Amino acid sequence: MIIRDAENRDTADMCALLNAIIAKGGTTAHQRPFDPERMRKHYLAQSNFISCIVAEDAGRVIGFQSLAWPGEDEGRLPKNWGVIASFVADQAAGKGVGQRLFAATHQKAQAAEVATIDATIRADNVPGLRYYSGLGFVDYVRFKGVPLPDGTLVDRVCKRFDLP
């Protein structure tokens, strides 16, 4: 497994991975499939970009993790916080991909002088909640009944990881 910075050439694989998660449902707030251009704009070229790391195995992206400064929709967060998003292919789950992605993201966060990383997760995403807790993230707030793009109400759990 190779852990490296994401590149534009990765967007098709990143789309395939995230679109499979979206199609399965229940773990991401994303509901609309990504195309390579939307993926590039959302995760690789956003104005608040800090990093995007991929895990590659046998030439395919099997996971990716982004870190960005708070955007308009995260206006509740202090400016020195980062916002993390993590995605791992089902077939790669439980193989240490997430831990390796976070090790690289943690280094990027320290280099960017991020004070705290926020992970806001659907309350029904049990694997995601377990993943972030296992990394040392702690709950700090819960939002009740946040609408998904289709109007479905889902609680959101906000976890934080304070960097030294």
C-alpha cells in the first residue's frame, strides 16, 4: 500500500470509491454521485484546501482523506480548525488504511498549524464513529435532525482531535 498526496489523475478512482459508498447509503452525507471534475473541485482544488491523501494498492485508490479549513457551511468552527473527511473502499476496510491515511493527514495538519481537527459524522455511521474514536477524536457536540440533501433527518456527531 502506498500513501501519497492525491493528484488529478486519481479523481476517477476517487469517484468510483465514493460513488460506491453513496450508492450503498448510510455512512456519508453525500447523496449525489461525483464526476471527476466535481471531485477535483470538492477535494483537490477547493479554496480552503490543506491536504488530500490517497491510499493506493495495486494501482487503484482504495481510500482517501481530505483536510480543509472551515468553509461557509462550517462557519461555527474557529479559523484555526481543520475539517476532515475520510473514505475507504469496503474491500479495504479493517486493513489499516484509515490509520495510515490519518498518520499522513496528521503530519499535514501540523505543518499547516491546525489547532484542532473536526470530524462531523452521521450518528448512524457506526463504523465512522468507531474509526474516529479509535484515532483519539472525542465527541464535543451533537446536532439533532440535520437534513440530508434529500430531506432525510439524521443526527450529526461532531468529534474533535486537538493537535499538540
